[in-house]
Amino acid sequence: MSAAETTSATTPSFRNEPVLELRRAEVRTSALEALARLDATLPIEVPMSIGEELVRGDAFASVDPSAPERVVARAHAATAAHVDAAVGQAVEAQRAWGATSADERAAVLRRAAELLRGRRLELAALAVRECGKPWPEADGDVCEAIDFLEYYAAGAEALGRGRALIQLPGERNTMKYVPRGVTGVIAPWNFPLAILCGMASAALATGNAVVVKPAEQAPACAKAVVDALHAAGVPHGALSLLPGGDEPGKALVADPRIHTIVFTGSCAAGLSILESAAHVEDGQFHIKKVVAEMGGKNVIIVDADADLDDVVPALLSSAFGFAGQKCSAASRVLVHQQVADALAERLVGAVRTLQVGPAEDFATDVPAVIDAAAQMRVRRYTGLGASAATRVAAATDALPAGDGFYVAPALLVGLPDDHPVIQDEIFGPVLAMQTVASIDEACDKVDAARFALTGGLFSRSPKTVEEVAARTPVGNLYVNREITGAMVGRQPFGGGRLSGTGPKAGGPDYLLQFVEARAVTENTVRHGLVV
């Protein structure tokens, strides 16, 4: 059997959702019309969804990062009592939802994907408004949500068929996968549609009831995903939505009826979840599984033979796209000394030309960051770095007027290894450039880091590519291209060390985190039959 035949025989049929051709004027016009229609409906009301009930409580607002005076959603904050009620509903719904066939659950996910397709521009516009995602990023968010639904539907069908085991005469061996149990999903704001949809749909696809706690900054996007899943056929008891802050998240993690916790967010929050989940309450007969993706401090290595015409745009995209607010974004570049001066000169000029502006403007390179706290954090790190760098470039002249949460994208050259800008995850449009004498030195620096999520290499040498790939501890290494934009099914995403617990979202093994394997061995050499 050929390699191609082997792949087609073992991999579910899947094709990524194609992105919009935003270069076309008619597509841009349609996008802006969708935004105008959305604006006419704001603010969106986001109550809690607990079983069949829509529950209201203390209200809080999500706002447009580009124009904070614009309220996008009024959400109702869940308390620990609401978590208790939602988990109770999930426990009741678990048996029936888990008993549905894998094919039935897959059909539900595919219907949800079709519903998202039908609202594609509307949902992209919502991500533009609520999270400040520029149009290409917002459209990609919708596409990835659709991809997760389709990919995990196919994966669930494959798991439903079980695994082949070795058989010997006189015995029959079978193994099947069963749902682990109620799953708590704690989602981030930076991919408000895709990541929430991916985590929730993976749990649902494998027969688990789900309680979703979205990020405070993105409750309307979360509601859109949950509404689509309900409309597609997920029972209300099997999927609850609990907007709010820390209280519902902590209560969800601590509840002994939760079997799996799926989290994407900061390292500090992820480590706290792991610590809390490790505690086993009296009467709790299971160990909670934590699936955590906790960010990174991602490095791109540039070899002496790299094509700088490729390097510069890839660095700009990786470091400053969506204002660097991706766990996969580049925050550090290690450049061979032979090309360091040339690259620095080109990057300084390029950074100063970046256009900072509102997310809905198709000309914007760097949008506002998510909120005032992020704005203050990025400015503090930029100031610390500027005082110690040998060279600084920032697009300070390009900041728009108004109250948007804008920060100047910055390049900081020559910082020492122990500087906070080099060590800490900033989650903003700040790129630090350092010079190295060799690729081995660059690999040593990468290997000394706490995080191991994504990384990049620019080199024309196949030998260098092979050596760096063998040495680099990151979960996703990108060669001669930008280091963001992992595609479901093509670049399974997730890292190790303090970047997470390792499972690859959008990959062939991810659904295994949500199931338990049960093996049955039967002696088929019977001595008589029961009459």
C-alpha cells in the first residue's frame, strides 16, 4: 500500500473551510454590510443558559476594543450557585447524550457547522466588534470553528468503530471508547468562536455533557456557538452557558462531578486549575483530567543563508497580526550575526510603517488590544525594553485618536537574555531581536526557555532544518513561513513544558482526551449452552 493509500485509509475525509477572498471589493462590501446589520442589533443580551432556562443575574458589558463606548453585549454573570445548577443538569443529561451513537452525535456537529456557514459574515462581524479582530482574522476564526465541528465529527465516527485488537483461537478481544463524563470548558477571548467551539465540540462529539464558561470579554461570541449547537440538536441539559468572571470558573474546576476540564489561557491560570483539579473530594471516584493550553514565548530563528525578503513579512505577520494576541505569536527573533544588521535595518523601517487602527478598517495592520489592562501591560513592557535596548522602533506616530485600547507595535533590539521582555509572555505587539553567533547557540537559547508552543526557522539548508527540528522542543515548528495560523487537520496544535499538557487540538489524537477505553475478553470455547 502506498503512503497516500495508507493516509486515506486511516484519516477521516476532511477539507478545511476556504477563507473569504477579502481582496475582492464585493466581498469587502458584503462584510461591511454585515457589520452594519450587527451594529443595528447591539447590545446583544447574553443570559445564562442552564438546561431549558435562560437565567439572568448581575449584568456586565463586553465592549469594542477599538471604541470602548460601544457596548457589544450585556451578559449576565454566573455565580457558584449557577454552576451547581448547570452541572446538575449536565449530570442528568449525560447518560442519554452519552448513549446516542457516534454517528448521531457526528450528524449534530455537522448540522452546527452548516448553521455557522449560513451566518459566516455575521459571526465574523461579531468577532470584529467584540474582540477587535481584523477581518481576515475574524473570518479565519469562523472557518476554524467550522473545521473543528467537521473534523471532530469524522473523528467521533472513527472512534465509534473501536480499535482492532490481536485475536487468538478461543478468545474474542474487543475495545470500545466511552465518554469520560461531564466536561467543563473554560474558553479564551482571542479565538472566541474557534477555540470555544473546538473544545466544546470535541467533548460533545465523544458523548460528554458540557458546561461552558467563556471569557468575560467575549460572551456574545460564545452565545453564538452555543446557540448553533443547541439548534443543531444538542440537548439543552447537555450544554450550558455560564458567562462571568473568576467565580464560575473556579466553581466549575472544583466541582467533584466534573470529569474533564478543558482550558485555554494564561500559564498562571492553567497551573492553578491543575492544582485544584488534583484534589479528590470524598465520594469522588474519578481523577479529573485537565486538557490545558497555556500560551508561549515563541522564537523564530533566522540563519545566515535566509532569504530576508521572506523573513520580514513573516515576522511582521507573526509578531504583529491581531496585535500579537495569539498564543502562537512570535515575540522573539534570534538572528545569525552575519545578517543581523541587515535584518534589523529592514525591520526597523517596516515596523514604523505599520498602520494601527480599528479592526473593521481593511487597511489596519495592528488593531487595538483587548482591554485597558492589556494596554497598560504592553506599554509597561515596551517601556522596560526601550530603556535597555540598543535600538528601538515603534509606530508611535500612527496611533489613532480616541479612547480605543491602542498600543504602538514595537521592535526592541539587543536585550539581554534575562530581561523581562525576553522571558515573560507579553501577549501584545512587541518583538525582541537578538543576535547569535550560530544556529547551535540559537537552539541552546530556545532549549533554555520555559515555554514550548510554537517556533520558526528560516534557512535554505536542509541539514540545518533537520538539525533544528530534531533539537527544538516546541509543539509546532514552522519552517520558512509565518508561525501563526495552524490549520485543523494539517497542523495539530499544542505544546509542552509550561505551554500546556500536550494534546494536539485539531489532530487525530485529541478526542482521546475525552474518552475512556474499555476492553472485553471473552472465552469462546464454551462447555455447553444455557437452555
